[in-house]
Amino acid sequence: MALADFVADLDALLTAAQQSFGGAADKATLEAARIEYLGAKNGRLKEAQKGLGKVDGPDKPAAGKRFNEVKQALDALFADAEARLAAPDAAAAGDPTFDPTEPGRRVPLGHLHPLTQTIEELKEIMGRLGFSVVQGPEVEDEWHNFEALNIPLSHPARDPLENFYLATAEKLASGPMLLRSQTSTVQIRVMEKTKPPVRIISLGRVYRPDDADATHYPMFHQIEGLLVDRGVTMADLKSVLRLFAISYFGGDVHIRFRPSFFPFTEPSVEVDMLWNDRWIEMGGAGMVDPNVLRAVGYDPEEVTGFAFGLGVERVCARKYQVTDIREFYHNDVRFLAQF
């Protein structure tokens, strides 16, 4: 017999044994498989051993080596199957109350943080209104964080005590760097590279050295919206914000504007929302200041636009009746499990 034929027979035997031992569902089936393959008298391995004497003389060492390997593999398959079938018995012996026929205990599954859930929902709502989601860096230069937004050097918002400046970044050629204090920086970056029309929202973390209290935190999330095109008016801004509020809070929500001032919008307004018979402050908004349009290369005689900014924590807190936004950052599982 040729060595190749002998080895092929052994390989076929091993494959069949793997299926038999692996598929054994009880001890009786496993014992039958053991007798079939490992039986001392009529087992298939015993029959295969008879072929070893028929292999040509020079090939006998290699044939014998392969036979021993297959025998060891069969013994291991049987031992593994035996241990597998014995496992429930072992568990029952260790715990008299263990019943393998009872359904298992459901493993508790985690879920997204309420702020993350809110961010994803806001993206979906604004996407249905035609706004694309854009991202930007959290470490910014003064041009994008202040100057392009029409915030002059003398403005109190640029006070070092009102921002997180990075001392090591002062050596850079671009000047001082800081953690962005608003997501409006993303709007500047998009307009610098995109010709009108522009219809975007940006969501992300912003940083201000505020004392933490029920409505403030030194790190929080903002959603900023920007629409620039021909003929954009305050009526468009009010319509978008009302549709946004109805979609997120549900019901018939009314929006009102109160005069305000922001360097990057003119006119500027504070946005309030009537929900559950209460007027609630949502954030700031207004028409994009012509100086901002000029800073990014737009012609304010050709295009106009509106922008709005809302605090994600405040929006989330209003919807779920959370009275202190610090709860979102305490990582208390009992609190987070409610959402």
C-alpha cells in the first residue's frame, strides 16, 4: 500500500470521528462512538492499524508516526466530549438548587448616555429639515474662535479668565490656542471652504470656566445651526426652530424672540419656547452679522443667513424633567438607567 493512500484513510477516519464525538448529545451516544472508533477488537482505528503492515518498507516510519498522531487525536476528542457532557452534572453537584432545564438569567444590557441619545435624536431631526452634520476641532485658534465671529480684542468674552487658554500653545506661529468656547467655530471653518448655499449643524463639546451649578458646567455640549443663502429671513429662523421644538418635545410648541446682542449676529435674539404652559429659554440666535460673512469671503449684499445655538444639556434636561445638569456627569448608574 502506498503511504499516501494509508494517510488518506487515516485522515478520513479522523474527520468522521470529529463529527461523531462532537455531535454526541448524551453519554449513550458517546459510548457508541467510542466503541465504533476506539474499540479494542472491531474499532475502526484497530482496522486501520492493520493497513500499517501493508505499507512499503521505507515508508513505514512515516506511516507509524501518522497513525500515532491520529490515535492521540481520537483519544483527545473522546476526552473532550466526555468532559462536555459531564459539565451539567458537575454544576448540579456543586449547587443542589441548580436546574439546567430552567431558563437562564438575562444579562443586563447597557445603553447610550442620555446626552448621547439626545445628540443622535437632534441629528436625526435636523437631518429631516435638510441640515448636514459637520465636525470641527475642540482646540482652536483665536481667529476661528473670536476674530472671524466679529468678537474684537476688547470684548470681555476674550478675557483669559473667561476661557481655557493653552499655555504651551503660545509658542506656535498661529498664536495662542484655546479650548473652543462655542461650536460657532465650525461654521467659520465650513464657510471658509464652501460657497453658498450652506445648511449645516454642528454638535460637540465646548469649554468655559464656569462654576458648576444646576444650569452651568465647565464642559458642556452645544448644537449650532447655520443657513446661508439668498433671501434668508428671521421668519425662516423662527420656522426652523419651531419645527425643531415640535419634533423633539412633541405637541404644539410656540416660539418667541426677545431682543438680545451677540457679536456674530445682527439682529440677535434670545429664543424662548412655550412648553407645558411655561416659557423656557432655549438659547441664542439671529441673522449672521455682515462682518462674519465678509470674514469668510461672502458678499452680504448677495446672501444672508441665520444662526442659532442651543445647549444640549438644557434641552435634554427639559425633556426628561432633570433639575440639575450635573447629574449627567456623576456617572450614577441608578440615574442613567432611567433613560
